[in-house]
Amino acid sequence: MLTTVFTFFSLYLDYKNETDLMDITVEQIRKSTVSSLGRSLWDINLEQVEAQIDGIMKINDVVEVAVFDENGDKLVSQEKTYKKSFTSKREFELTHLTVEGEKHLGKLLIVLTEENIYDRLKTKIIYIFLTQALKTLMISFIIILIINRFILKDLTKLSLFFKNYDEKSMEEYVIPKRDLEGSTYDELDMLHSSIEKMNHVIIEFNTKMKEDIEKKDVELQRQKAYAENASRLASLGEMAGGIAHEINNPLMIISSSSDLIKRSLTLEQPDLLKIENMNDKIKATVRRVVDVVQGLKKIARNADDDELMPVKVDHILHDATTLCFEKFRNDGVNLSVQVNNELMSQQVLCREIQVSQVLINLLNNSFKEIVERPDSWIKIQVEDRGQDIEFAVMDSGKGIPVEIRDKIFDPFFTTRNQGEGTGLGLSISRTIIEQQGSQLHLDTDCENTRFFFRLKKA
């Protein structure tokens, strides 16, 4: 910027000098020619006038000369081709001194052009700017070489270092050293030192953070397992009354049958066929109790580490309904299973115990919502969906309100009174189904309350 100001100031001085020289030239013409032109006009010697005008025209920057008489009529003139926008005019009175005094004879007009001045200035401007551009280019090239040698080379190394800098590599990569290390200590050395300190701080912080995350993760997994176990046991607790009834009834049958056998054996001629029938009845009843106990043990067990295995649809339904059927019937809730007989032997790929836990959660949720309503019912529906088998639990409720549909799968969300539910049933059920490659959905197209999920055929 400063160079440009000085350049224009220098050009202005050159222009001023040129115009001053032009004024000096005009003054010389006035001194040397005006008086002689006056004598030539007095003598009416036009040839002499033309000769003098011809001499003036040879002077640089003079483009037109004219002599006018005292009436303003042009007597003699010469001119060159010129641009009228770059001209200046000078007029001089032509007089002659006589005995009677000074006589006015006419005037001399001299037109000068500044076009040559502007041409010379333009040439000079071009020369100045070309030389300045060349100097700027050379200086820039030298600066670039210096920056590249002493700055960019080290910055490029640091840039590549940070490009590959991540959690995995922060302890493996070594911060690149400077080529001129030890010879100077400048801002780049300060930056390099700061980056090294920052890297050490990040490594220490990252190590501590990973340790904290691992501790939190262990605690989270422990809390998750605790919550799942609590939810599972809560489901079993809710069915405790039905399970007790399911076991008490068979025990009463066993006790009665045992008494009948005992009395029959005291007779002189025991009815062996009747005793055999009673014994078969006891065996069947024992199997019924065993089924209930086995189902209870299955549902209570943590199956997170089980492998996905082919399981018959019949087994899944049996485990879920065995523990619920008696309780629902005693409370006036009709539980039914809608499934094609051909699907009962179809195998699906899943963790059997976890799927049974999900069905029991859904059945318990339905039971709590409709148990106090008249004509309450719950249906387990199993349908073939091509490569999948769809399991659904539908009840006589009128669906989930629109305003809470987006929240029902959130952990700890519940519509029941405090102390009546954990709010984890649907959340855990969804997680279990997702772990088996599927999704637990609310059927928003059904006029009743219906949840469903699908499992791959084995």
C-alpha cells in the first residue's frame, strides 16, 4: 500500500515537471517570437509570419498555431492531428510600437497537447508496475521458500500426525521432531512442546475415562441383570396365586386317590382294576405338578447366555400358558390360544425361556388391565408369515392411548399406581426380542390392545 502511494506521488511530480517545462517553452516563444510577429504584421509580410509559425510548430507538444488580425479574422494557421481533450491554449496580443504609440495588430493562438505527457506517464506506469510485480514475485518466491523450509515442513508433519490421531493411535504415534531442533527456539518449538504436553494429558485422561467407563459398564450390567431378574420374579409373584392353586388341586386329587386305594386294600376282595385306575390318576396328576414346577423353574432362570436354538411353537406356548391358565380362569378371564395345528410342530430359532418370559409379561400386562372388566378375554395368536412365525397377545382392552404410545417401551414408564408395577416389563421384553433379531410392536391398526413379534423359522 505504501509503495503504491509513493508511486503515484512520483508520477504526480513527473507530470508537474512536464507541465512546468511546457510553460517554460511557451514563455520562451512569447519572448522570442511575439514581438517579431508584430513587426511582420506591421510590415504586412505574411511570408515572414508563416516562416515564424512554421518554426513554432516544430516545437514539441505544439499542435496548432494561428495568427488573427485585429478584427478576429484568421490570417495564417498551421495545425497537426490531435485529441482536443488533452490540450491547453495560450493567447498573446500582437502589437507594434510606433511614434504614435503601441498599435494593436491582432493576436497569436498557440495550442499545446498533453497527450505526449500522458503517453510518457503511461509507459512509466507500465514499467513501474511490471518491475514492482517482478520484485513482488521474486520476494514472494523467496518468502515461500523460507516458510516452506522453516515452517510448513514442520506444520505438515504435525498435520499428518493429527490426521492419524485417534484413541487407538495416541499412544503408538510419536510426535514428529523438528529438522532444526536445537538450533533455535521459536513459536513452532513452543507449539511442539504444547502438543506433547496436551498428548500426555489426553492419554492420562483417556485412560482414566476408560477405567471409569468400564466400572460404570460393569455396574450398569449388574443393575440391568438385577432389574431383569426383579421383573421376572415380579411376574412370577403376580402368578403365585394361580400357581399355588395349580399345585394344590393336583395334591388334593393325589390325597383323595391315595385314601381310596388305602380303603380298597382293606377289603377282603379289593377291586384291583379300580386301584389301578386310581394309581394311573395319581401318576397323571404328578406329571401335571411336575409340568408346573418345571415351567416355574424355566421362567425363573436367567437365559441371557443361552444359544439361539430351534424350538417348537408347541413348547413355547405350553411353558407360557401352564403358569397363567389357572390364575386367569379363577379370576374370570378367558385365555385362549389361536393357532393352526400344523404350526404347533413348526420350529423357530430363539431362546425358548426368554420368549416364554416375554409372553408371560404380555399376558400379565393384559390381565391387569382387563381383570375387573366384564366379559374379559385374552388371546394368544400364532400365524405363519412366510419365513417368520408371528406371536401376538391380544386382549379385550380398547388399545393404548395415542398420547402415551411413544412412551410405553421406555424403562420405568408405567400407567399403574405407585407400587403396583416396575415399569420394566415392556422395556425388558423389547430388549429380549431385539437380542433375537426381531422387534416387539404395538399393533396400532387393531381396535383392541395387541402386541406382536416375529421369530425366524428354523
